[in-house]
Amino acid sequence: MSSTSSSLLTTTKAAALLHCSRQHVVDLCDNGTLPFVRAGTHRRIRQDDVERLLRPPFRREVEKSLWLHRAVAGKLVADPVRGMALARRNLAHRREVHSDGSADTWFDAWERLLDEGVDAVVDMITARTDIAAELRQNTPFAGLLTERKRLKVLAAFDATHPRAAMSA
């Protein structure tokens, strides 16, 4: 495997990355929390699986926003001129509505990102980082997806991300 993130780690190395004991890593492997492969009698764990454990999961609404923005990314790639123009119009309108300066930080961040171009925008809106999640919550891409497409994405999200059962 060529990339660092997909390299195989020993349980000792995985434990060091997770800041836990080697036995805890073995337990995570044995209970199915951490996928592994066998190399003889030894467990080997993909580095990206270890890194996944280090990232806390997003809240449901943040995951839903990520799914919607993946669809937005598809529209941007298919028609970048229209998508970027819409984002710039929406951003200008929001600046007028919020002329008190309360949201300038987000507006400025979006303007810089739009100036970097479609590739930078697509990378950001589909990223699993805190800053990307914040930017998605202040998206200038309202109206890029049709209502039908938006509802279809939300239905697909709900079908693949069932809500946790309510405790009695």
C-alpha cells in the first residue's frame, strides 16, 4: 500500500497512536470495533481505521449537512459557472441583510474560498473537519439543489443513518 493513511500498523503502534494499552487495542479488534487482518498470528490494523477512532463522530445534523453538500459538490462539478455565481449572489445578499457586521467572519471566509476556485470549494464542503462543518452551516449554496433533489438526498441520509432508539 502506497499511502501512509492506509499502511498496516502493529497493535503496539496502534496503541501508541490511540494513547492506550496494546491489550486494549487487541480487545477493540476482538470485539469488532477496530478492523484488522492477520499476518501469521499477529494482528495488523490499517492506520486510517485507527485515525477514524481518533475523530469523534459528527452530530446527526452535521452529518446531514455533509450529505447535502456532497450533492452540492456534484452540481458544482457539473456546472461550476452557475454554482459559483449563485454562491456569490447569495453571499452578497447575506452581507446586505446582515450589514451590522455580525457575520463578517463567515462571509470573508466564504469569499476567500470562492476566490480560490471550484476545486477548493468542493474540497472544503466535503471535508470532515470542524471548520468545514462550520462553513457548511453558513453555506452560500442555498437554491443550488432543487427541492426535489434536496428531499431525495435527505431521504437517502435518513435511510442509511437511522435515528438512535429512544430510551424509555
